[in-house]
Amino acid sequence: MARPLVYQITNGVSAQLQADCVALLGGASIMSRQIAEAGEIASSCDALLINIGTPPDDALALYRAAASAAAKNNVPIVIDLVGYGFSKYRTDIADTLLAEFRFSVIKGNEAEIGALGGSGAAPRGVSCDTAVNGAARLVEACAEKYGCTVYSTGETDNISDGRDSFVIDGGSPLLRGTSGIGCALGSVTALYCAGEGPLEAARRALRLFRRASAEAAADAEGPYSFRIKFMDMLAEYGSILLDEVK
Ligand SMILES: Nc1ncnc2c1ncn2[C@@H]1O[C@H](COP(=O)(O)OP(=O)(O)OP(=O)(O)O)[C@@H](O)[C@H]1O
Ligand SMILES: Cc1ncsc1CCO
């Protein structure tokens, strides 16, 4: 497939980074928050990402319009549960979508997936790095409940499709030194879902980010030069070492 088109409905903070990641890994993005064109775009793209980071007033109607058109056309859908469990508004929206649609991948940081799995703790804001006890088990339980691939990110990443489960570690904590890299990971997951099954796509994205961050950290002078080097390394490993990071 030449340049898979990823329809990204996302937050206003990370959008540029997300579009850049998709572009440097060989995809193309379209971003729009207009309900009027959501069905049209979703039915002709190769993957849909719904990131609830900065939900607009009409968020539920927008996400529904996009998700229902994607589902009708067998377009894979990735949902990034940014801030799930923090505000009731976004948690209710996400729960409604999760009840109505079958997603290819559900992702969040450990605190967000912990909240989804009923850990009893809630994240404080977005990008929360609170560790959750039993994260791997919670990811597996969510994968079984929602019938899809689920992953959580943090010091270690946990991924499961309800049958097979993996832990991914390594990389660099500098990934957390600036904002939006988790959102970009969601975009790359959606991009890879255009070409392969959700578990393989998500594992590949997670491993690519760990691998690229380890290389970038080796000669970064600080969190921002790291961020630039990380993007270069993503491009390098994304095109050269696809099999190795699979
Ligand atoms: N302590 C850590 N060490 C190494 N890598 C990490 C660590 N914490 C997170 N990561 C990696 O950083 C990336 C972003 O994960 P993170 O959990 O920060 O997402 P997030 O909270 O959704 O981020 P954001 O909201 O800023 O987009 C992932 O690739 C994850 O594997
Ligand atoms: C800071 C922030 N607020 C909503 S989304 C976002 C980007 C990181 O998730």
C-alpha cells in the first residue's frame, strides 16, 4: 500500500508531532474535527485514530460519525484514552464509544488503562506517570472485555489481545521529558494497523519507539535535542529495520 492515509481526530497539543511521525514513517495524515465530513473521510482512509485529549463540544457526535463510517468500511480504529478516568466528561464519552464500537487497539498510559480496568486509582490529568499495581493483568482483562488489542505505556509497556501478552521495556525515560510522544505512538499504531493485524501493529510501534529512543538518548544533550534525534531515529529504524523491530 502506498502512503497509507491516517485520519487523525486528535488533540490540539500533539497534532503536529503526530502528523510528522506518520509522514516520516511513510504514511499521510488528514486531521479534521468537522462532523460534516467525518463520515466521508473515515470511509476512504486506511486507518482512523480517535485521541480524546482535547475533546471538542460535539466530541461524542464527531467520534461516532467517524467510527461508524470506519466500521462500515472495515477501516481499523485506534482509540487513545488520554485523560480517561480524570474527568467524567471524557470518561463517559470513551465508555460510550467502547460500548458501541469494536476497536482494533485501545491504548493509554498505565494510569488510564488502570482506570479502564478498574484498578481503583484515577490519573491526575493527562501524561500521568503513576504506576499501577498489576498493570499486565489489567491489560489482559481489558483485552478480554473489549475483544481487542489493548496496551498500556509506562516504565514498561504491557500489551495483550486476550490470548497473547507481552511486556516491552528498554528505551529511554527521556521520552517523557516533553509532551505528546504517547499521542504520536497512537498515530504510529494506527498507521501500522493499515497494513497488518492490530497485535503485530501495536507491538511494532511500541518496540520501534523503545528502540529509537535508546539510540537517540545515547547522544542527546537534553530533552529537546533528544526529541529531534528521536524523530530522526524513528525515520531510520522505521524504514531500515522494520523486520527487526517487528
Ligand atoms: N519510564 C520510561 N522509560 C522508558 N520509556 C518510557 C517510560 N515511560 C514512558 N515511556 C515510553 O514513552 C512513550 C510515551 O508513553 P507515556 O506513558 O509517556 O504516554 P502518555 O502519557 O500518553 O504521553 P503523552 O500524554 O505525553 O502523549 C511510550 O513509547 C512509552 O513506552
Ligand atoms: C497536555 C495535553 N492536554 C490534553 S492532550 C495533551 C497532550 C499530551 O497528552
